[in-house]
Amino acid sequence: MYGITQDCPIECLAPLLSRQTLATLVNGIDGSPATVGQLIELYDQRRLMEIHGISTGRLGEIRRSLVEAKLIEADGRPILRRSTIANVETGRQRVPHACSMPCSHGRA
């Protein structure tokens, strides 16, 4: 398990996506998702194919990665999971986001 949450940047999905699919998401058209949560929202709204370069094949790859990361159910329903050890609130202070895996945004 990778410990990816909806607050993570898209780059956290790098171990689960092909380089080309990840680049397509990161460099997509205006409104391209910046976080995993935004990606899930676009997936749930059936709007991912509005991003230039996302084909049905890439859509299937994205879906599989979200299921593998336990961010959506196998039937496509989102799993609401925002809080992890790395992303918790303590009183009024929010602990900075840090992924539980090494990823390209360098917060491991």
C-alpha cells in the first residue's frame, strides 16, 4: 500500500501509472488535476477524457491505479479517505502534508 491520499499531488501516482499517462495528467489542458482528489473528482464526473491525450486506454489505466491505491472501489465509487498519519490536524495547527512514499514532490 502506498499511502496515497486525495491531498497528494498527481505525481504520487507515479509508481502506479505509465510515464506517458502521468505526463498527460500533469501537462493536461487548463483545469488538469493538480491533486489526486481532483483526479478522482474528474473521474467520478466522467470528465477525464476532456484532458487532451486521455484515451479510453489511459482512462482504464487511471482507473486501475486508483483502485490499486484504494482511492476508489472496484465499481468506481470514490473512497473518502483524506486523513492519514501524514495528513492530520492537531488542534488548530495542520501538520504539513508528507507522503509515506518517495515521490517526485520530495516530501517523503
